[in-house]
Amino acid sequence: MRISKRVDQIEPSGIRAFFDLVLGMKGVISLGVGEPDFVTPWNVRARAIESIEQGFTSYTSNKGMLELRRGITASLKERHRMAYDPEEEILITVGVSEALDLAMRAILNPGEKILIPEPCYVAYGPVVQLAGGEAVFLKTSVETGFKVTPQQIDEAAGVGVRGILLGYPSNPTGASYTKKELEAIAHVIKKHDMLVISDELYDELTYDFKHTPIATLAGMRDRVVYLNGFSKSYAMTGFRVGYACGPADIIGAMTKIHQHTMLCASITGQMAAVEALKNSAGDVQAMKKEYDRRRRFIVGALNDIGMTCHMPQGAFYVFPSVEVTGESAMDFAKNLLLKQKVALVPGDAFGRSCSQYVRISYASSYDNLKEAVLRIEKYLKKK
Amino acid sequence: MSKTKSSPSTTVRALIEVSITPQKDVGFDNIAERIYSYPQVKSCYLLSGGYDLLVIVEGDSILMVADFVAAKLSSMANVRQTATHFLLRKYKEEGKVFKHSKGEQRQNISY
């Protein structure tokens, strides 16, 4: 069957076969999961159940429930001193994934380019391509903590470059940016009159400094589409609720696409999200504290057994090198899975420059992490 | 919030309701002392209600706890009756919540 060129150009994931191998195995300790191991806080689950019992099963406004948009406005104001009009500048989406897609489709004309620091989340490239744009990957390295530098952006910017897709804290590296680092990036962005699509889904899981949304920096608000959601901070991945904030014209354009393709996010998820904003701030902090404990353990333990691992500043991932094994990340991941039943994700999934790294998720219990490190050590010793 | 799964423990714990005939002048104190002096007794409370002492016992196996109840506790003078409840699952203790696996509901791997 003939498939559209736009879809056909999306390269199939080279690690799909590895994923299938993992999914087919039992008794695996998995450090390959990209979602929290915590269950959604009970009050949030209870509100979702209650809302169904009360008969809230209809569509909502295309933009999402006004109560939720108002809640987001209040939350952003309190946490980051951001100011978005809930009527015109916020759109509730089906997770940040949809928001990313909408943002790209709203801003890109055919052939326009989006800069993407690599390693990056797997969907970043495809959403740009599916919107008719061209993804330009900027390779980062462990030397800069997997952070893109202002110089890299400056050199890549120019004619046809519409903007940059920045995800921080990063999936897969956990890298994040200080306010000072962001100010230097913002300077270049303004110089080249670029937009920023800023995926800050893991913002609440920033450990070593306070998270700074790039939209809050001087002169940036009107050139940033700020994306966030409830999946990671509130352990609500299955509820599929995200949101986009930005200038009214871009949000309006995104809403136009959203109303014809998605109509609205699930009312149950939106009801649950309202409850999360109202009453689950304490849960977020408790989860963050536990993730931080695990982060310190896993980085120390991996370095102790010879796998060089930088200390990430956020999210719940580390991105160690497999150089010590003498294997490619893919071979290491396969062999570790087959011999020691530990699953992790080969870096290849996150960019062509990442075949010497693996992503380890510490969204797994402390006991699991300890056992996994023992098994990795055993594997390394037997080599 | 829901916490992660606690580490597995092999210790067996039982809550034992103990009915006692109180002694003249000292009431329950002496018999309570005799009971709580056993090292396997981790807690001992005098309660109002249908029985007198709530005794929390730990052992390495069900047999060890059962032996303690049969050989030491039940046979003690002034102990009229015991009812032993073995702890099956710990949901919350001292403010700490224990999440019990309903089976890993996440997929083994995801982006």
C-alpha cells in the first residue's frame, strides 16, 4: 500500500526489535521505563472516580475546562511568576506529546528548520518532520553535561531556522539548565529572532537548583511556547493531560488544529488534574525527594563499578557510557538483558550520536536499583 | 502518596488478644510484666473492650510464634483465653505507607 511521503520519511526505530525482546521476557528488572513507578496520588484517583460517578462524561471546551486552565495560571504564577491568560493563552492537550505536535504544525511552513539538541526525546525529530519541517540536530556531549551551548545555536541559526525545541530537564540525559545558562541561550535566540518550543515536563524534578522556565527571561515570553503536563510530576501518565502556554496567536492556531483532530482532552483526566493542582503539591515533593535519593545512589554505584556516569540535574534518568564494556550500547543492552535480565534503553533511541550510552531510569524502587547494579557489575566482571 | 514496595521480610508477626483474670491489688500489671519480659514480645498494651492485653509477637516462623502462644502464653496462670491473629500484609505502619505490588502495571520498557 502506498504511504504518504511525509510518514514514509520517518525512520523506523532501530531499537524496536530490542523493545520487543524486552517485552517478551519475564522476571526482568527494568530500568527502561520512562514513567514514574509511583501510583497517582489517591486523592487524584478518587476525584477521577467520583467525577465519573457524578456523570461528568461529556466533551469539554476545546481549550479544556476553564477551571483547569485557571488552576494552571495560578500554579504557574505561584511557582514561576509566569502570567498566562487562561482564556486565550492556555490550551489543554492530550499529554505534552499532542502539544508538541500542535506547536510544530502551528508554526512551521514546509522546509522550515527546527534545531534540536541531541540526545533528545524520541518524538522530537518525527513531530518536526510530520509537520513538514526539517529537524536539525545539535550534538551535545558529556563534556558540556549534554547541554547545548549558545555557540552551537548561534552557528546553526540563520535563514529558514524557525526555532529550537528545547527539552529540560532532559529525557534521556537528565540535563537541565541554570538561569544563567538559559540567559546566554536566550540572548542568541533573540539575536536570531527564533521561537522556542520549551518542553518542561520534568520541571518539578529538578534537584540541584531552582528550575527556570525560559519564558520568564527578559524579552522571551512572546517567543516561547511553554509545554508542561501532569504525567511526570503527579505520576499521571495514563490520564494523558498536558498543556501549552504561549502567545494568543500561536495558542489560537494550535487550538484550531486541536479542535479538528482531538476535540478535547478527556474530561476525567482534566477533573483529576484540577484535583492534583489543588491538593497534591505535597505528593510531588515527596516523590522528588525519593527520586533524588535514588539519583545519588545510582550515579555513585555506576561510577563505582566502572561505568562513567555524569550527575544529571533533573528528571529520573541517568545516561552512563558503556565504553568500559568495549561493546556498542545496543550489544551491551541485549547481552545484559539476556545474561542478567536487566533492561535499559540503548542510547541509539535518542540520537545517532548516542550509541556509546544507555539510558537508565531510576523510576524504580531502591531495592530494584541495588539489585540491578549488582547484576550489571556481575556482567562486567564476566566479560 | 503511594510509596514504593517495601523490602521483603521473613519475620512472622502476630497480634494476640489475651484475656486475663486480674490479680488482687496489682490488677493486670504483674501478668503483663511476665508476658512482656519474653524477648519475642515486641509490644504489649492493656486495652479497654472485649479482652485485656494486646500482645504483639515476632518470630522467625509461624511455628515459633505458635509454640510461644501454646507453651508460654496460654499456659500462664491467670491467662484465660488467647486469640492469635497472624499479620498477613502491612499497608501502613508508624505513618509509613507500604505499597504492595499488584503486578507491575507499567510496560517493561518505554521511552
